[in-house]
Amino acid sequence: MNNCPVVLVHGWKSHPGVWKRLALRLEERGIPAWKFDHSGMRDESAPAVAAALQGYIRTMREESDHAGAIDIVCHSMGTLATRYLLEVMDGSARTERVRNLIGIGPPNNGSSMAELFNDPVHGPGIRRLLAGTFVPHGYRPAEDAIVQDLRPGSRVVAALRAAGIRDDIRYRVIMSANHAAASGFFPLFEGKTWVFASDGTWETTYAGDGIIPHADSYLPGAGYDILPLDPVLLHREPDTYCHLRLPGNPEVIERILEYVTNPATRPSGFFPEGEEGTRK
């Protein structure tokens, strides 16, 4: 039985409740699920969330008397904050013992959506379209420190790019894609995902989860899975593969369980080294 604790880090404007199904499956296997809650830090920066995560892990280690390795599973922005902790804050000392870092729909290169919110042409319309679904009514991105940190050109993203991933951690990226071009995948965008291209222009693509395109998740050297493995599933319940529902998606959960119970599990592929998919 694998008893390596799993730290669960939710995303932007979310809460630990998104891990209900996964936490239950972990606990059924005797694997401790440590749910980090940063829902009360919505006015803080990504580095501040990273520092709070560090403190939380230390507290949980003390309470459980666990000094060994841990796994960390993150959704969306939670991955960015976690990577900032591991690669920037702890990159040289490496005091944080982490076996697997699993990111679900992670904005590893910054978030196209965060940039879109701030775009003077498209931003106002997009914010109105997503009001009540992904952002609150009257949302003002300029006042949101985390969204500013999520922009591809932010200091936080630049620091991550400069630090690089750690060779003592297995990185796994779980993404979804609308292979079937199903409009019900993310109806507000007709099944597509906005992506901020390297030349500063905007495109829409089916290679994304409605919020995070694959270009945002690209992380050289990391293993990845693109779900669903069977496109037929997109015709049955396409919305379960959109960004907001990925933490509770049964196929995503099964993949996470494979990684945490058998760390040697090979991902579907590995992102190649190089600049493809990244932004300057």
C-alpha cells in the first residue's frame, strides 16, 4: 500500500471542494489527502499563495509526523503557484521533498485567458460573456494580483522560465482537447479555446479545455496526457472535459491514481525540449 501523502492545490477563484471525488478515492486506498485551501487569498499574489502552501505543507508534516516525499496534484493556477514554490523559492535548497507534481490544465507558460481579460479590444466582451460562470459580474482584472501574475509576460512566469523544472521531481501534465469539435464542450466559446500566439495575435483552437490551450501547458521535459483517450466520450458528456470540471472528471481521476500508486507509470508522451509552444 502506498501511503505517500497527496497535497491537493485548487485553482483561481476555486475551493478545496473540487477535490471531493479524488480525495475519496485516495482515502479508499489509504493515501492521505491534504487539501490546501487558498480560497481566502483571492486578493494576494501567486508568490504569496506559494508561501502559504509552503507553510501548509510544513504544518501537515508536523501534524502527521511525515518527513518523506509527497505528491502534489494541482488544478490550473494552483500549478503555477506550486511550481513557484518548488522551482523559484526552493529551487536551490530543495528542502521540499516531492515525488510527483501533477498539473491539471496548468498555465505553465502563463494564461492566455488572463491576457485576454486584459486585452483592450477583446477583454470587455469576454468578461461580459463569462460573467457569472468564470468571473464575477463587474470583474476588473487590473485589480486582480493573481491574474496579473498569470499573464504570459509577468515577472512570475519569467522567473519560472528562468528557473526551469527540477530533475528530482516527476512532472506530469493532464490536459483535455475537443477532438470531436463538440459545441457542448465549452458552449460559451463554441467548443474552442482562445490562445495568445507568440506574435501577439489571437487564435481559437480545439487543442485546449475551453480555458487553457495546450500552448499554455507546454513544459519541456514533462510527461503529458491528452484526454479523453477515446473521443467517443466527447459525444456523451463533452462538458465533463472542460476546464472547470476536470478535477472531478472520472478519467482524470483514474490517471492521477495511476501516477500516485505507481510512480513508474509512463505518460502518453513527453514534451520535447526546445522553444515550441512557449512564449518569449
